[in-house]
Amino acid sequence: MTRTALIPAIVALALLAGCDGPRENAGEKTDANAGVVSSEDTTASGPAETAGEVQDRAADSVNAAVKARAHAAEDQADATRGTADQKADALEEQARKVRSQAEQQADAAEDRADAVRGR
């Protein structure tokens, strides 16, 4: 392999290694220490590394599910607030109408009282 071909391969390997999760990295070290693979830097995977990778994926899935549930809960909270705001606006409008009707009735009663007094 030429030097120019080796550099991208090293960069790609470094990027792949950077993507490993903590359990996979721990498994990689365990496999290397147990002599299952030649070193931590090998592309071969031992059983502990493979198990760690599966555990990392499972943890990622759990985290994604938790985030999805949290987003769903936030969406539900927003919908509940929206419904409550609509109900509150309707009640405020109803209260405005009741006050207006009461004011009209009170004005009419005062007008009748004034008529009785002869004003």
C-alpha cells in the first residue's frame, strides 16, 4: 500500500474507532488483554467487543425511545395548553357578554327608577 493510500485508510479507521461506544471500547480492551485479538488497534473483533457493540446499540435505542417519549409528552403538553387557552378565551368572551348584559339590565332598571321618580 502506498503512503498516499495509507493516509485515507488510517483516517477512515480513526473515524470508525471514534464511533465506538464505551462498552464496545471496553470490550475491545478486554479482548486485547485476554489475547483474543492481537491488539486494540486491530480491525478484528473479539467476543467482548462484539457484545459491547450490541450493548451500545441497545443503549442508543433506549435513549432514542426515551427522547421520543419526551417529545411526545411535550407535544401533548403543548396541545393541552392550546386547548386550555381556547377554553379560557371562550370563558372570557362569555364573561364579557354576561357583564355587558348585566350593565344593560342595570341601565334599564335605573331608567325605570328615574321614570318612577319623575325625572
